[in-house]
Amino acid sequence: MILDRNEAMDIEMTFPTIPNPDSAVVRVYTAGGLEMRYHRNAELMGSDVVIASPYSLTVHFNGRYIFAVSIERDDLRTMSPMIGIPLRELQEEYGVKGFYGEPKISLYGEGEKESLGVYQGVNDEEEIIRFLLSVALDTVDEIAEPVLVQKAR
């Protein structure tokens, strides 16, 4: 997915799994006129979602929310009663012992959702932040280095 920040439409409630841009903001970065908010466990825009988004980055330009990249995981605890399959059976099907499926990368922009597949990176938050920033900057074709302007205490 490639976006022209000047032409990109605002993200609307096109997908219930889009991160709420004001929820659980941990850090804010800027680069080339972009504001990028890093979220940890952000609320999602929809109410009946069966995924969790432990890490996400929302991109804003000229006060508009234009793009999001998330690492998402199927939430088996939520999914189980909705589809009528016991949790243990879902865990076996997904090949996990915990309550979540594999981490997957999703991009949201221009009314579309694009999957980049399973997140293969390390489970280190600083590395995850660098990865999300890299995806966002590549998507909007920005070469400036992001600058941290706000960090949650």
C-alpha cells in the first residue's frame, strides 16, 4: 500500500478493527509534517471484534487520520462463544496454548485493509516501534527520520 498524504482520504469506520487514534497513545513522533502515534493495546473502532491489537501506529497529516499499521492477533477467548467452538478446541486448531493467535501485520488506508502476513520480528517493544515506524514512513514515502516528541510517563 502506498499513500499520497496530500490526497489520502480520512480513515473512516470502514473496518471495525481500525485502531482508535486517541486510545492508549504511548508515544508521539513527527517526520515531514506527519504525526505518528504509537499505541499499546489500543481500543478498536468496532465493538464486535475478535482480534486484539497489542501494538499499532496511527498516522495523521494536517489534522486528518490517514493511515494505520497494526500488529493484530485473533482473540480466541472472544471468538470461542461467538462461533460456538470450545476454547481448547480453538487453541488446538491455532496450535497455541495461550488465548491469542499468531501476530499478523495489517495496514489500513484509502478504505482498504491489507495484510502483510505473520509478524516475523522479535518481541521487543523498541524493535516493534521501529518496525511500525518504518512501515508507516515507507507507505507515505517519507525519508525524514522520526523524532520523538511525546512519551507517556
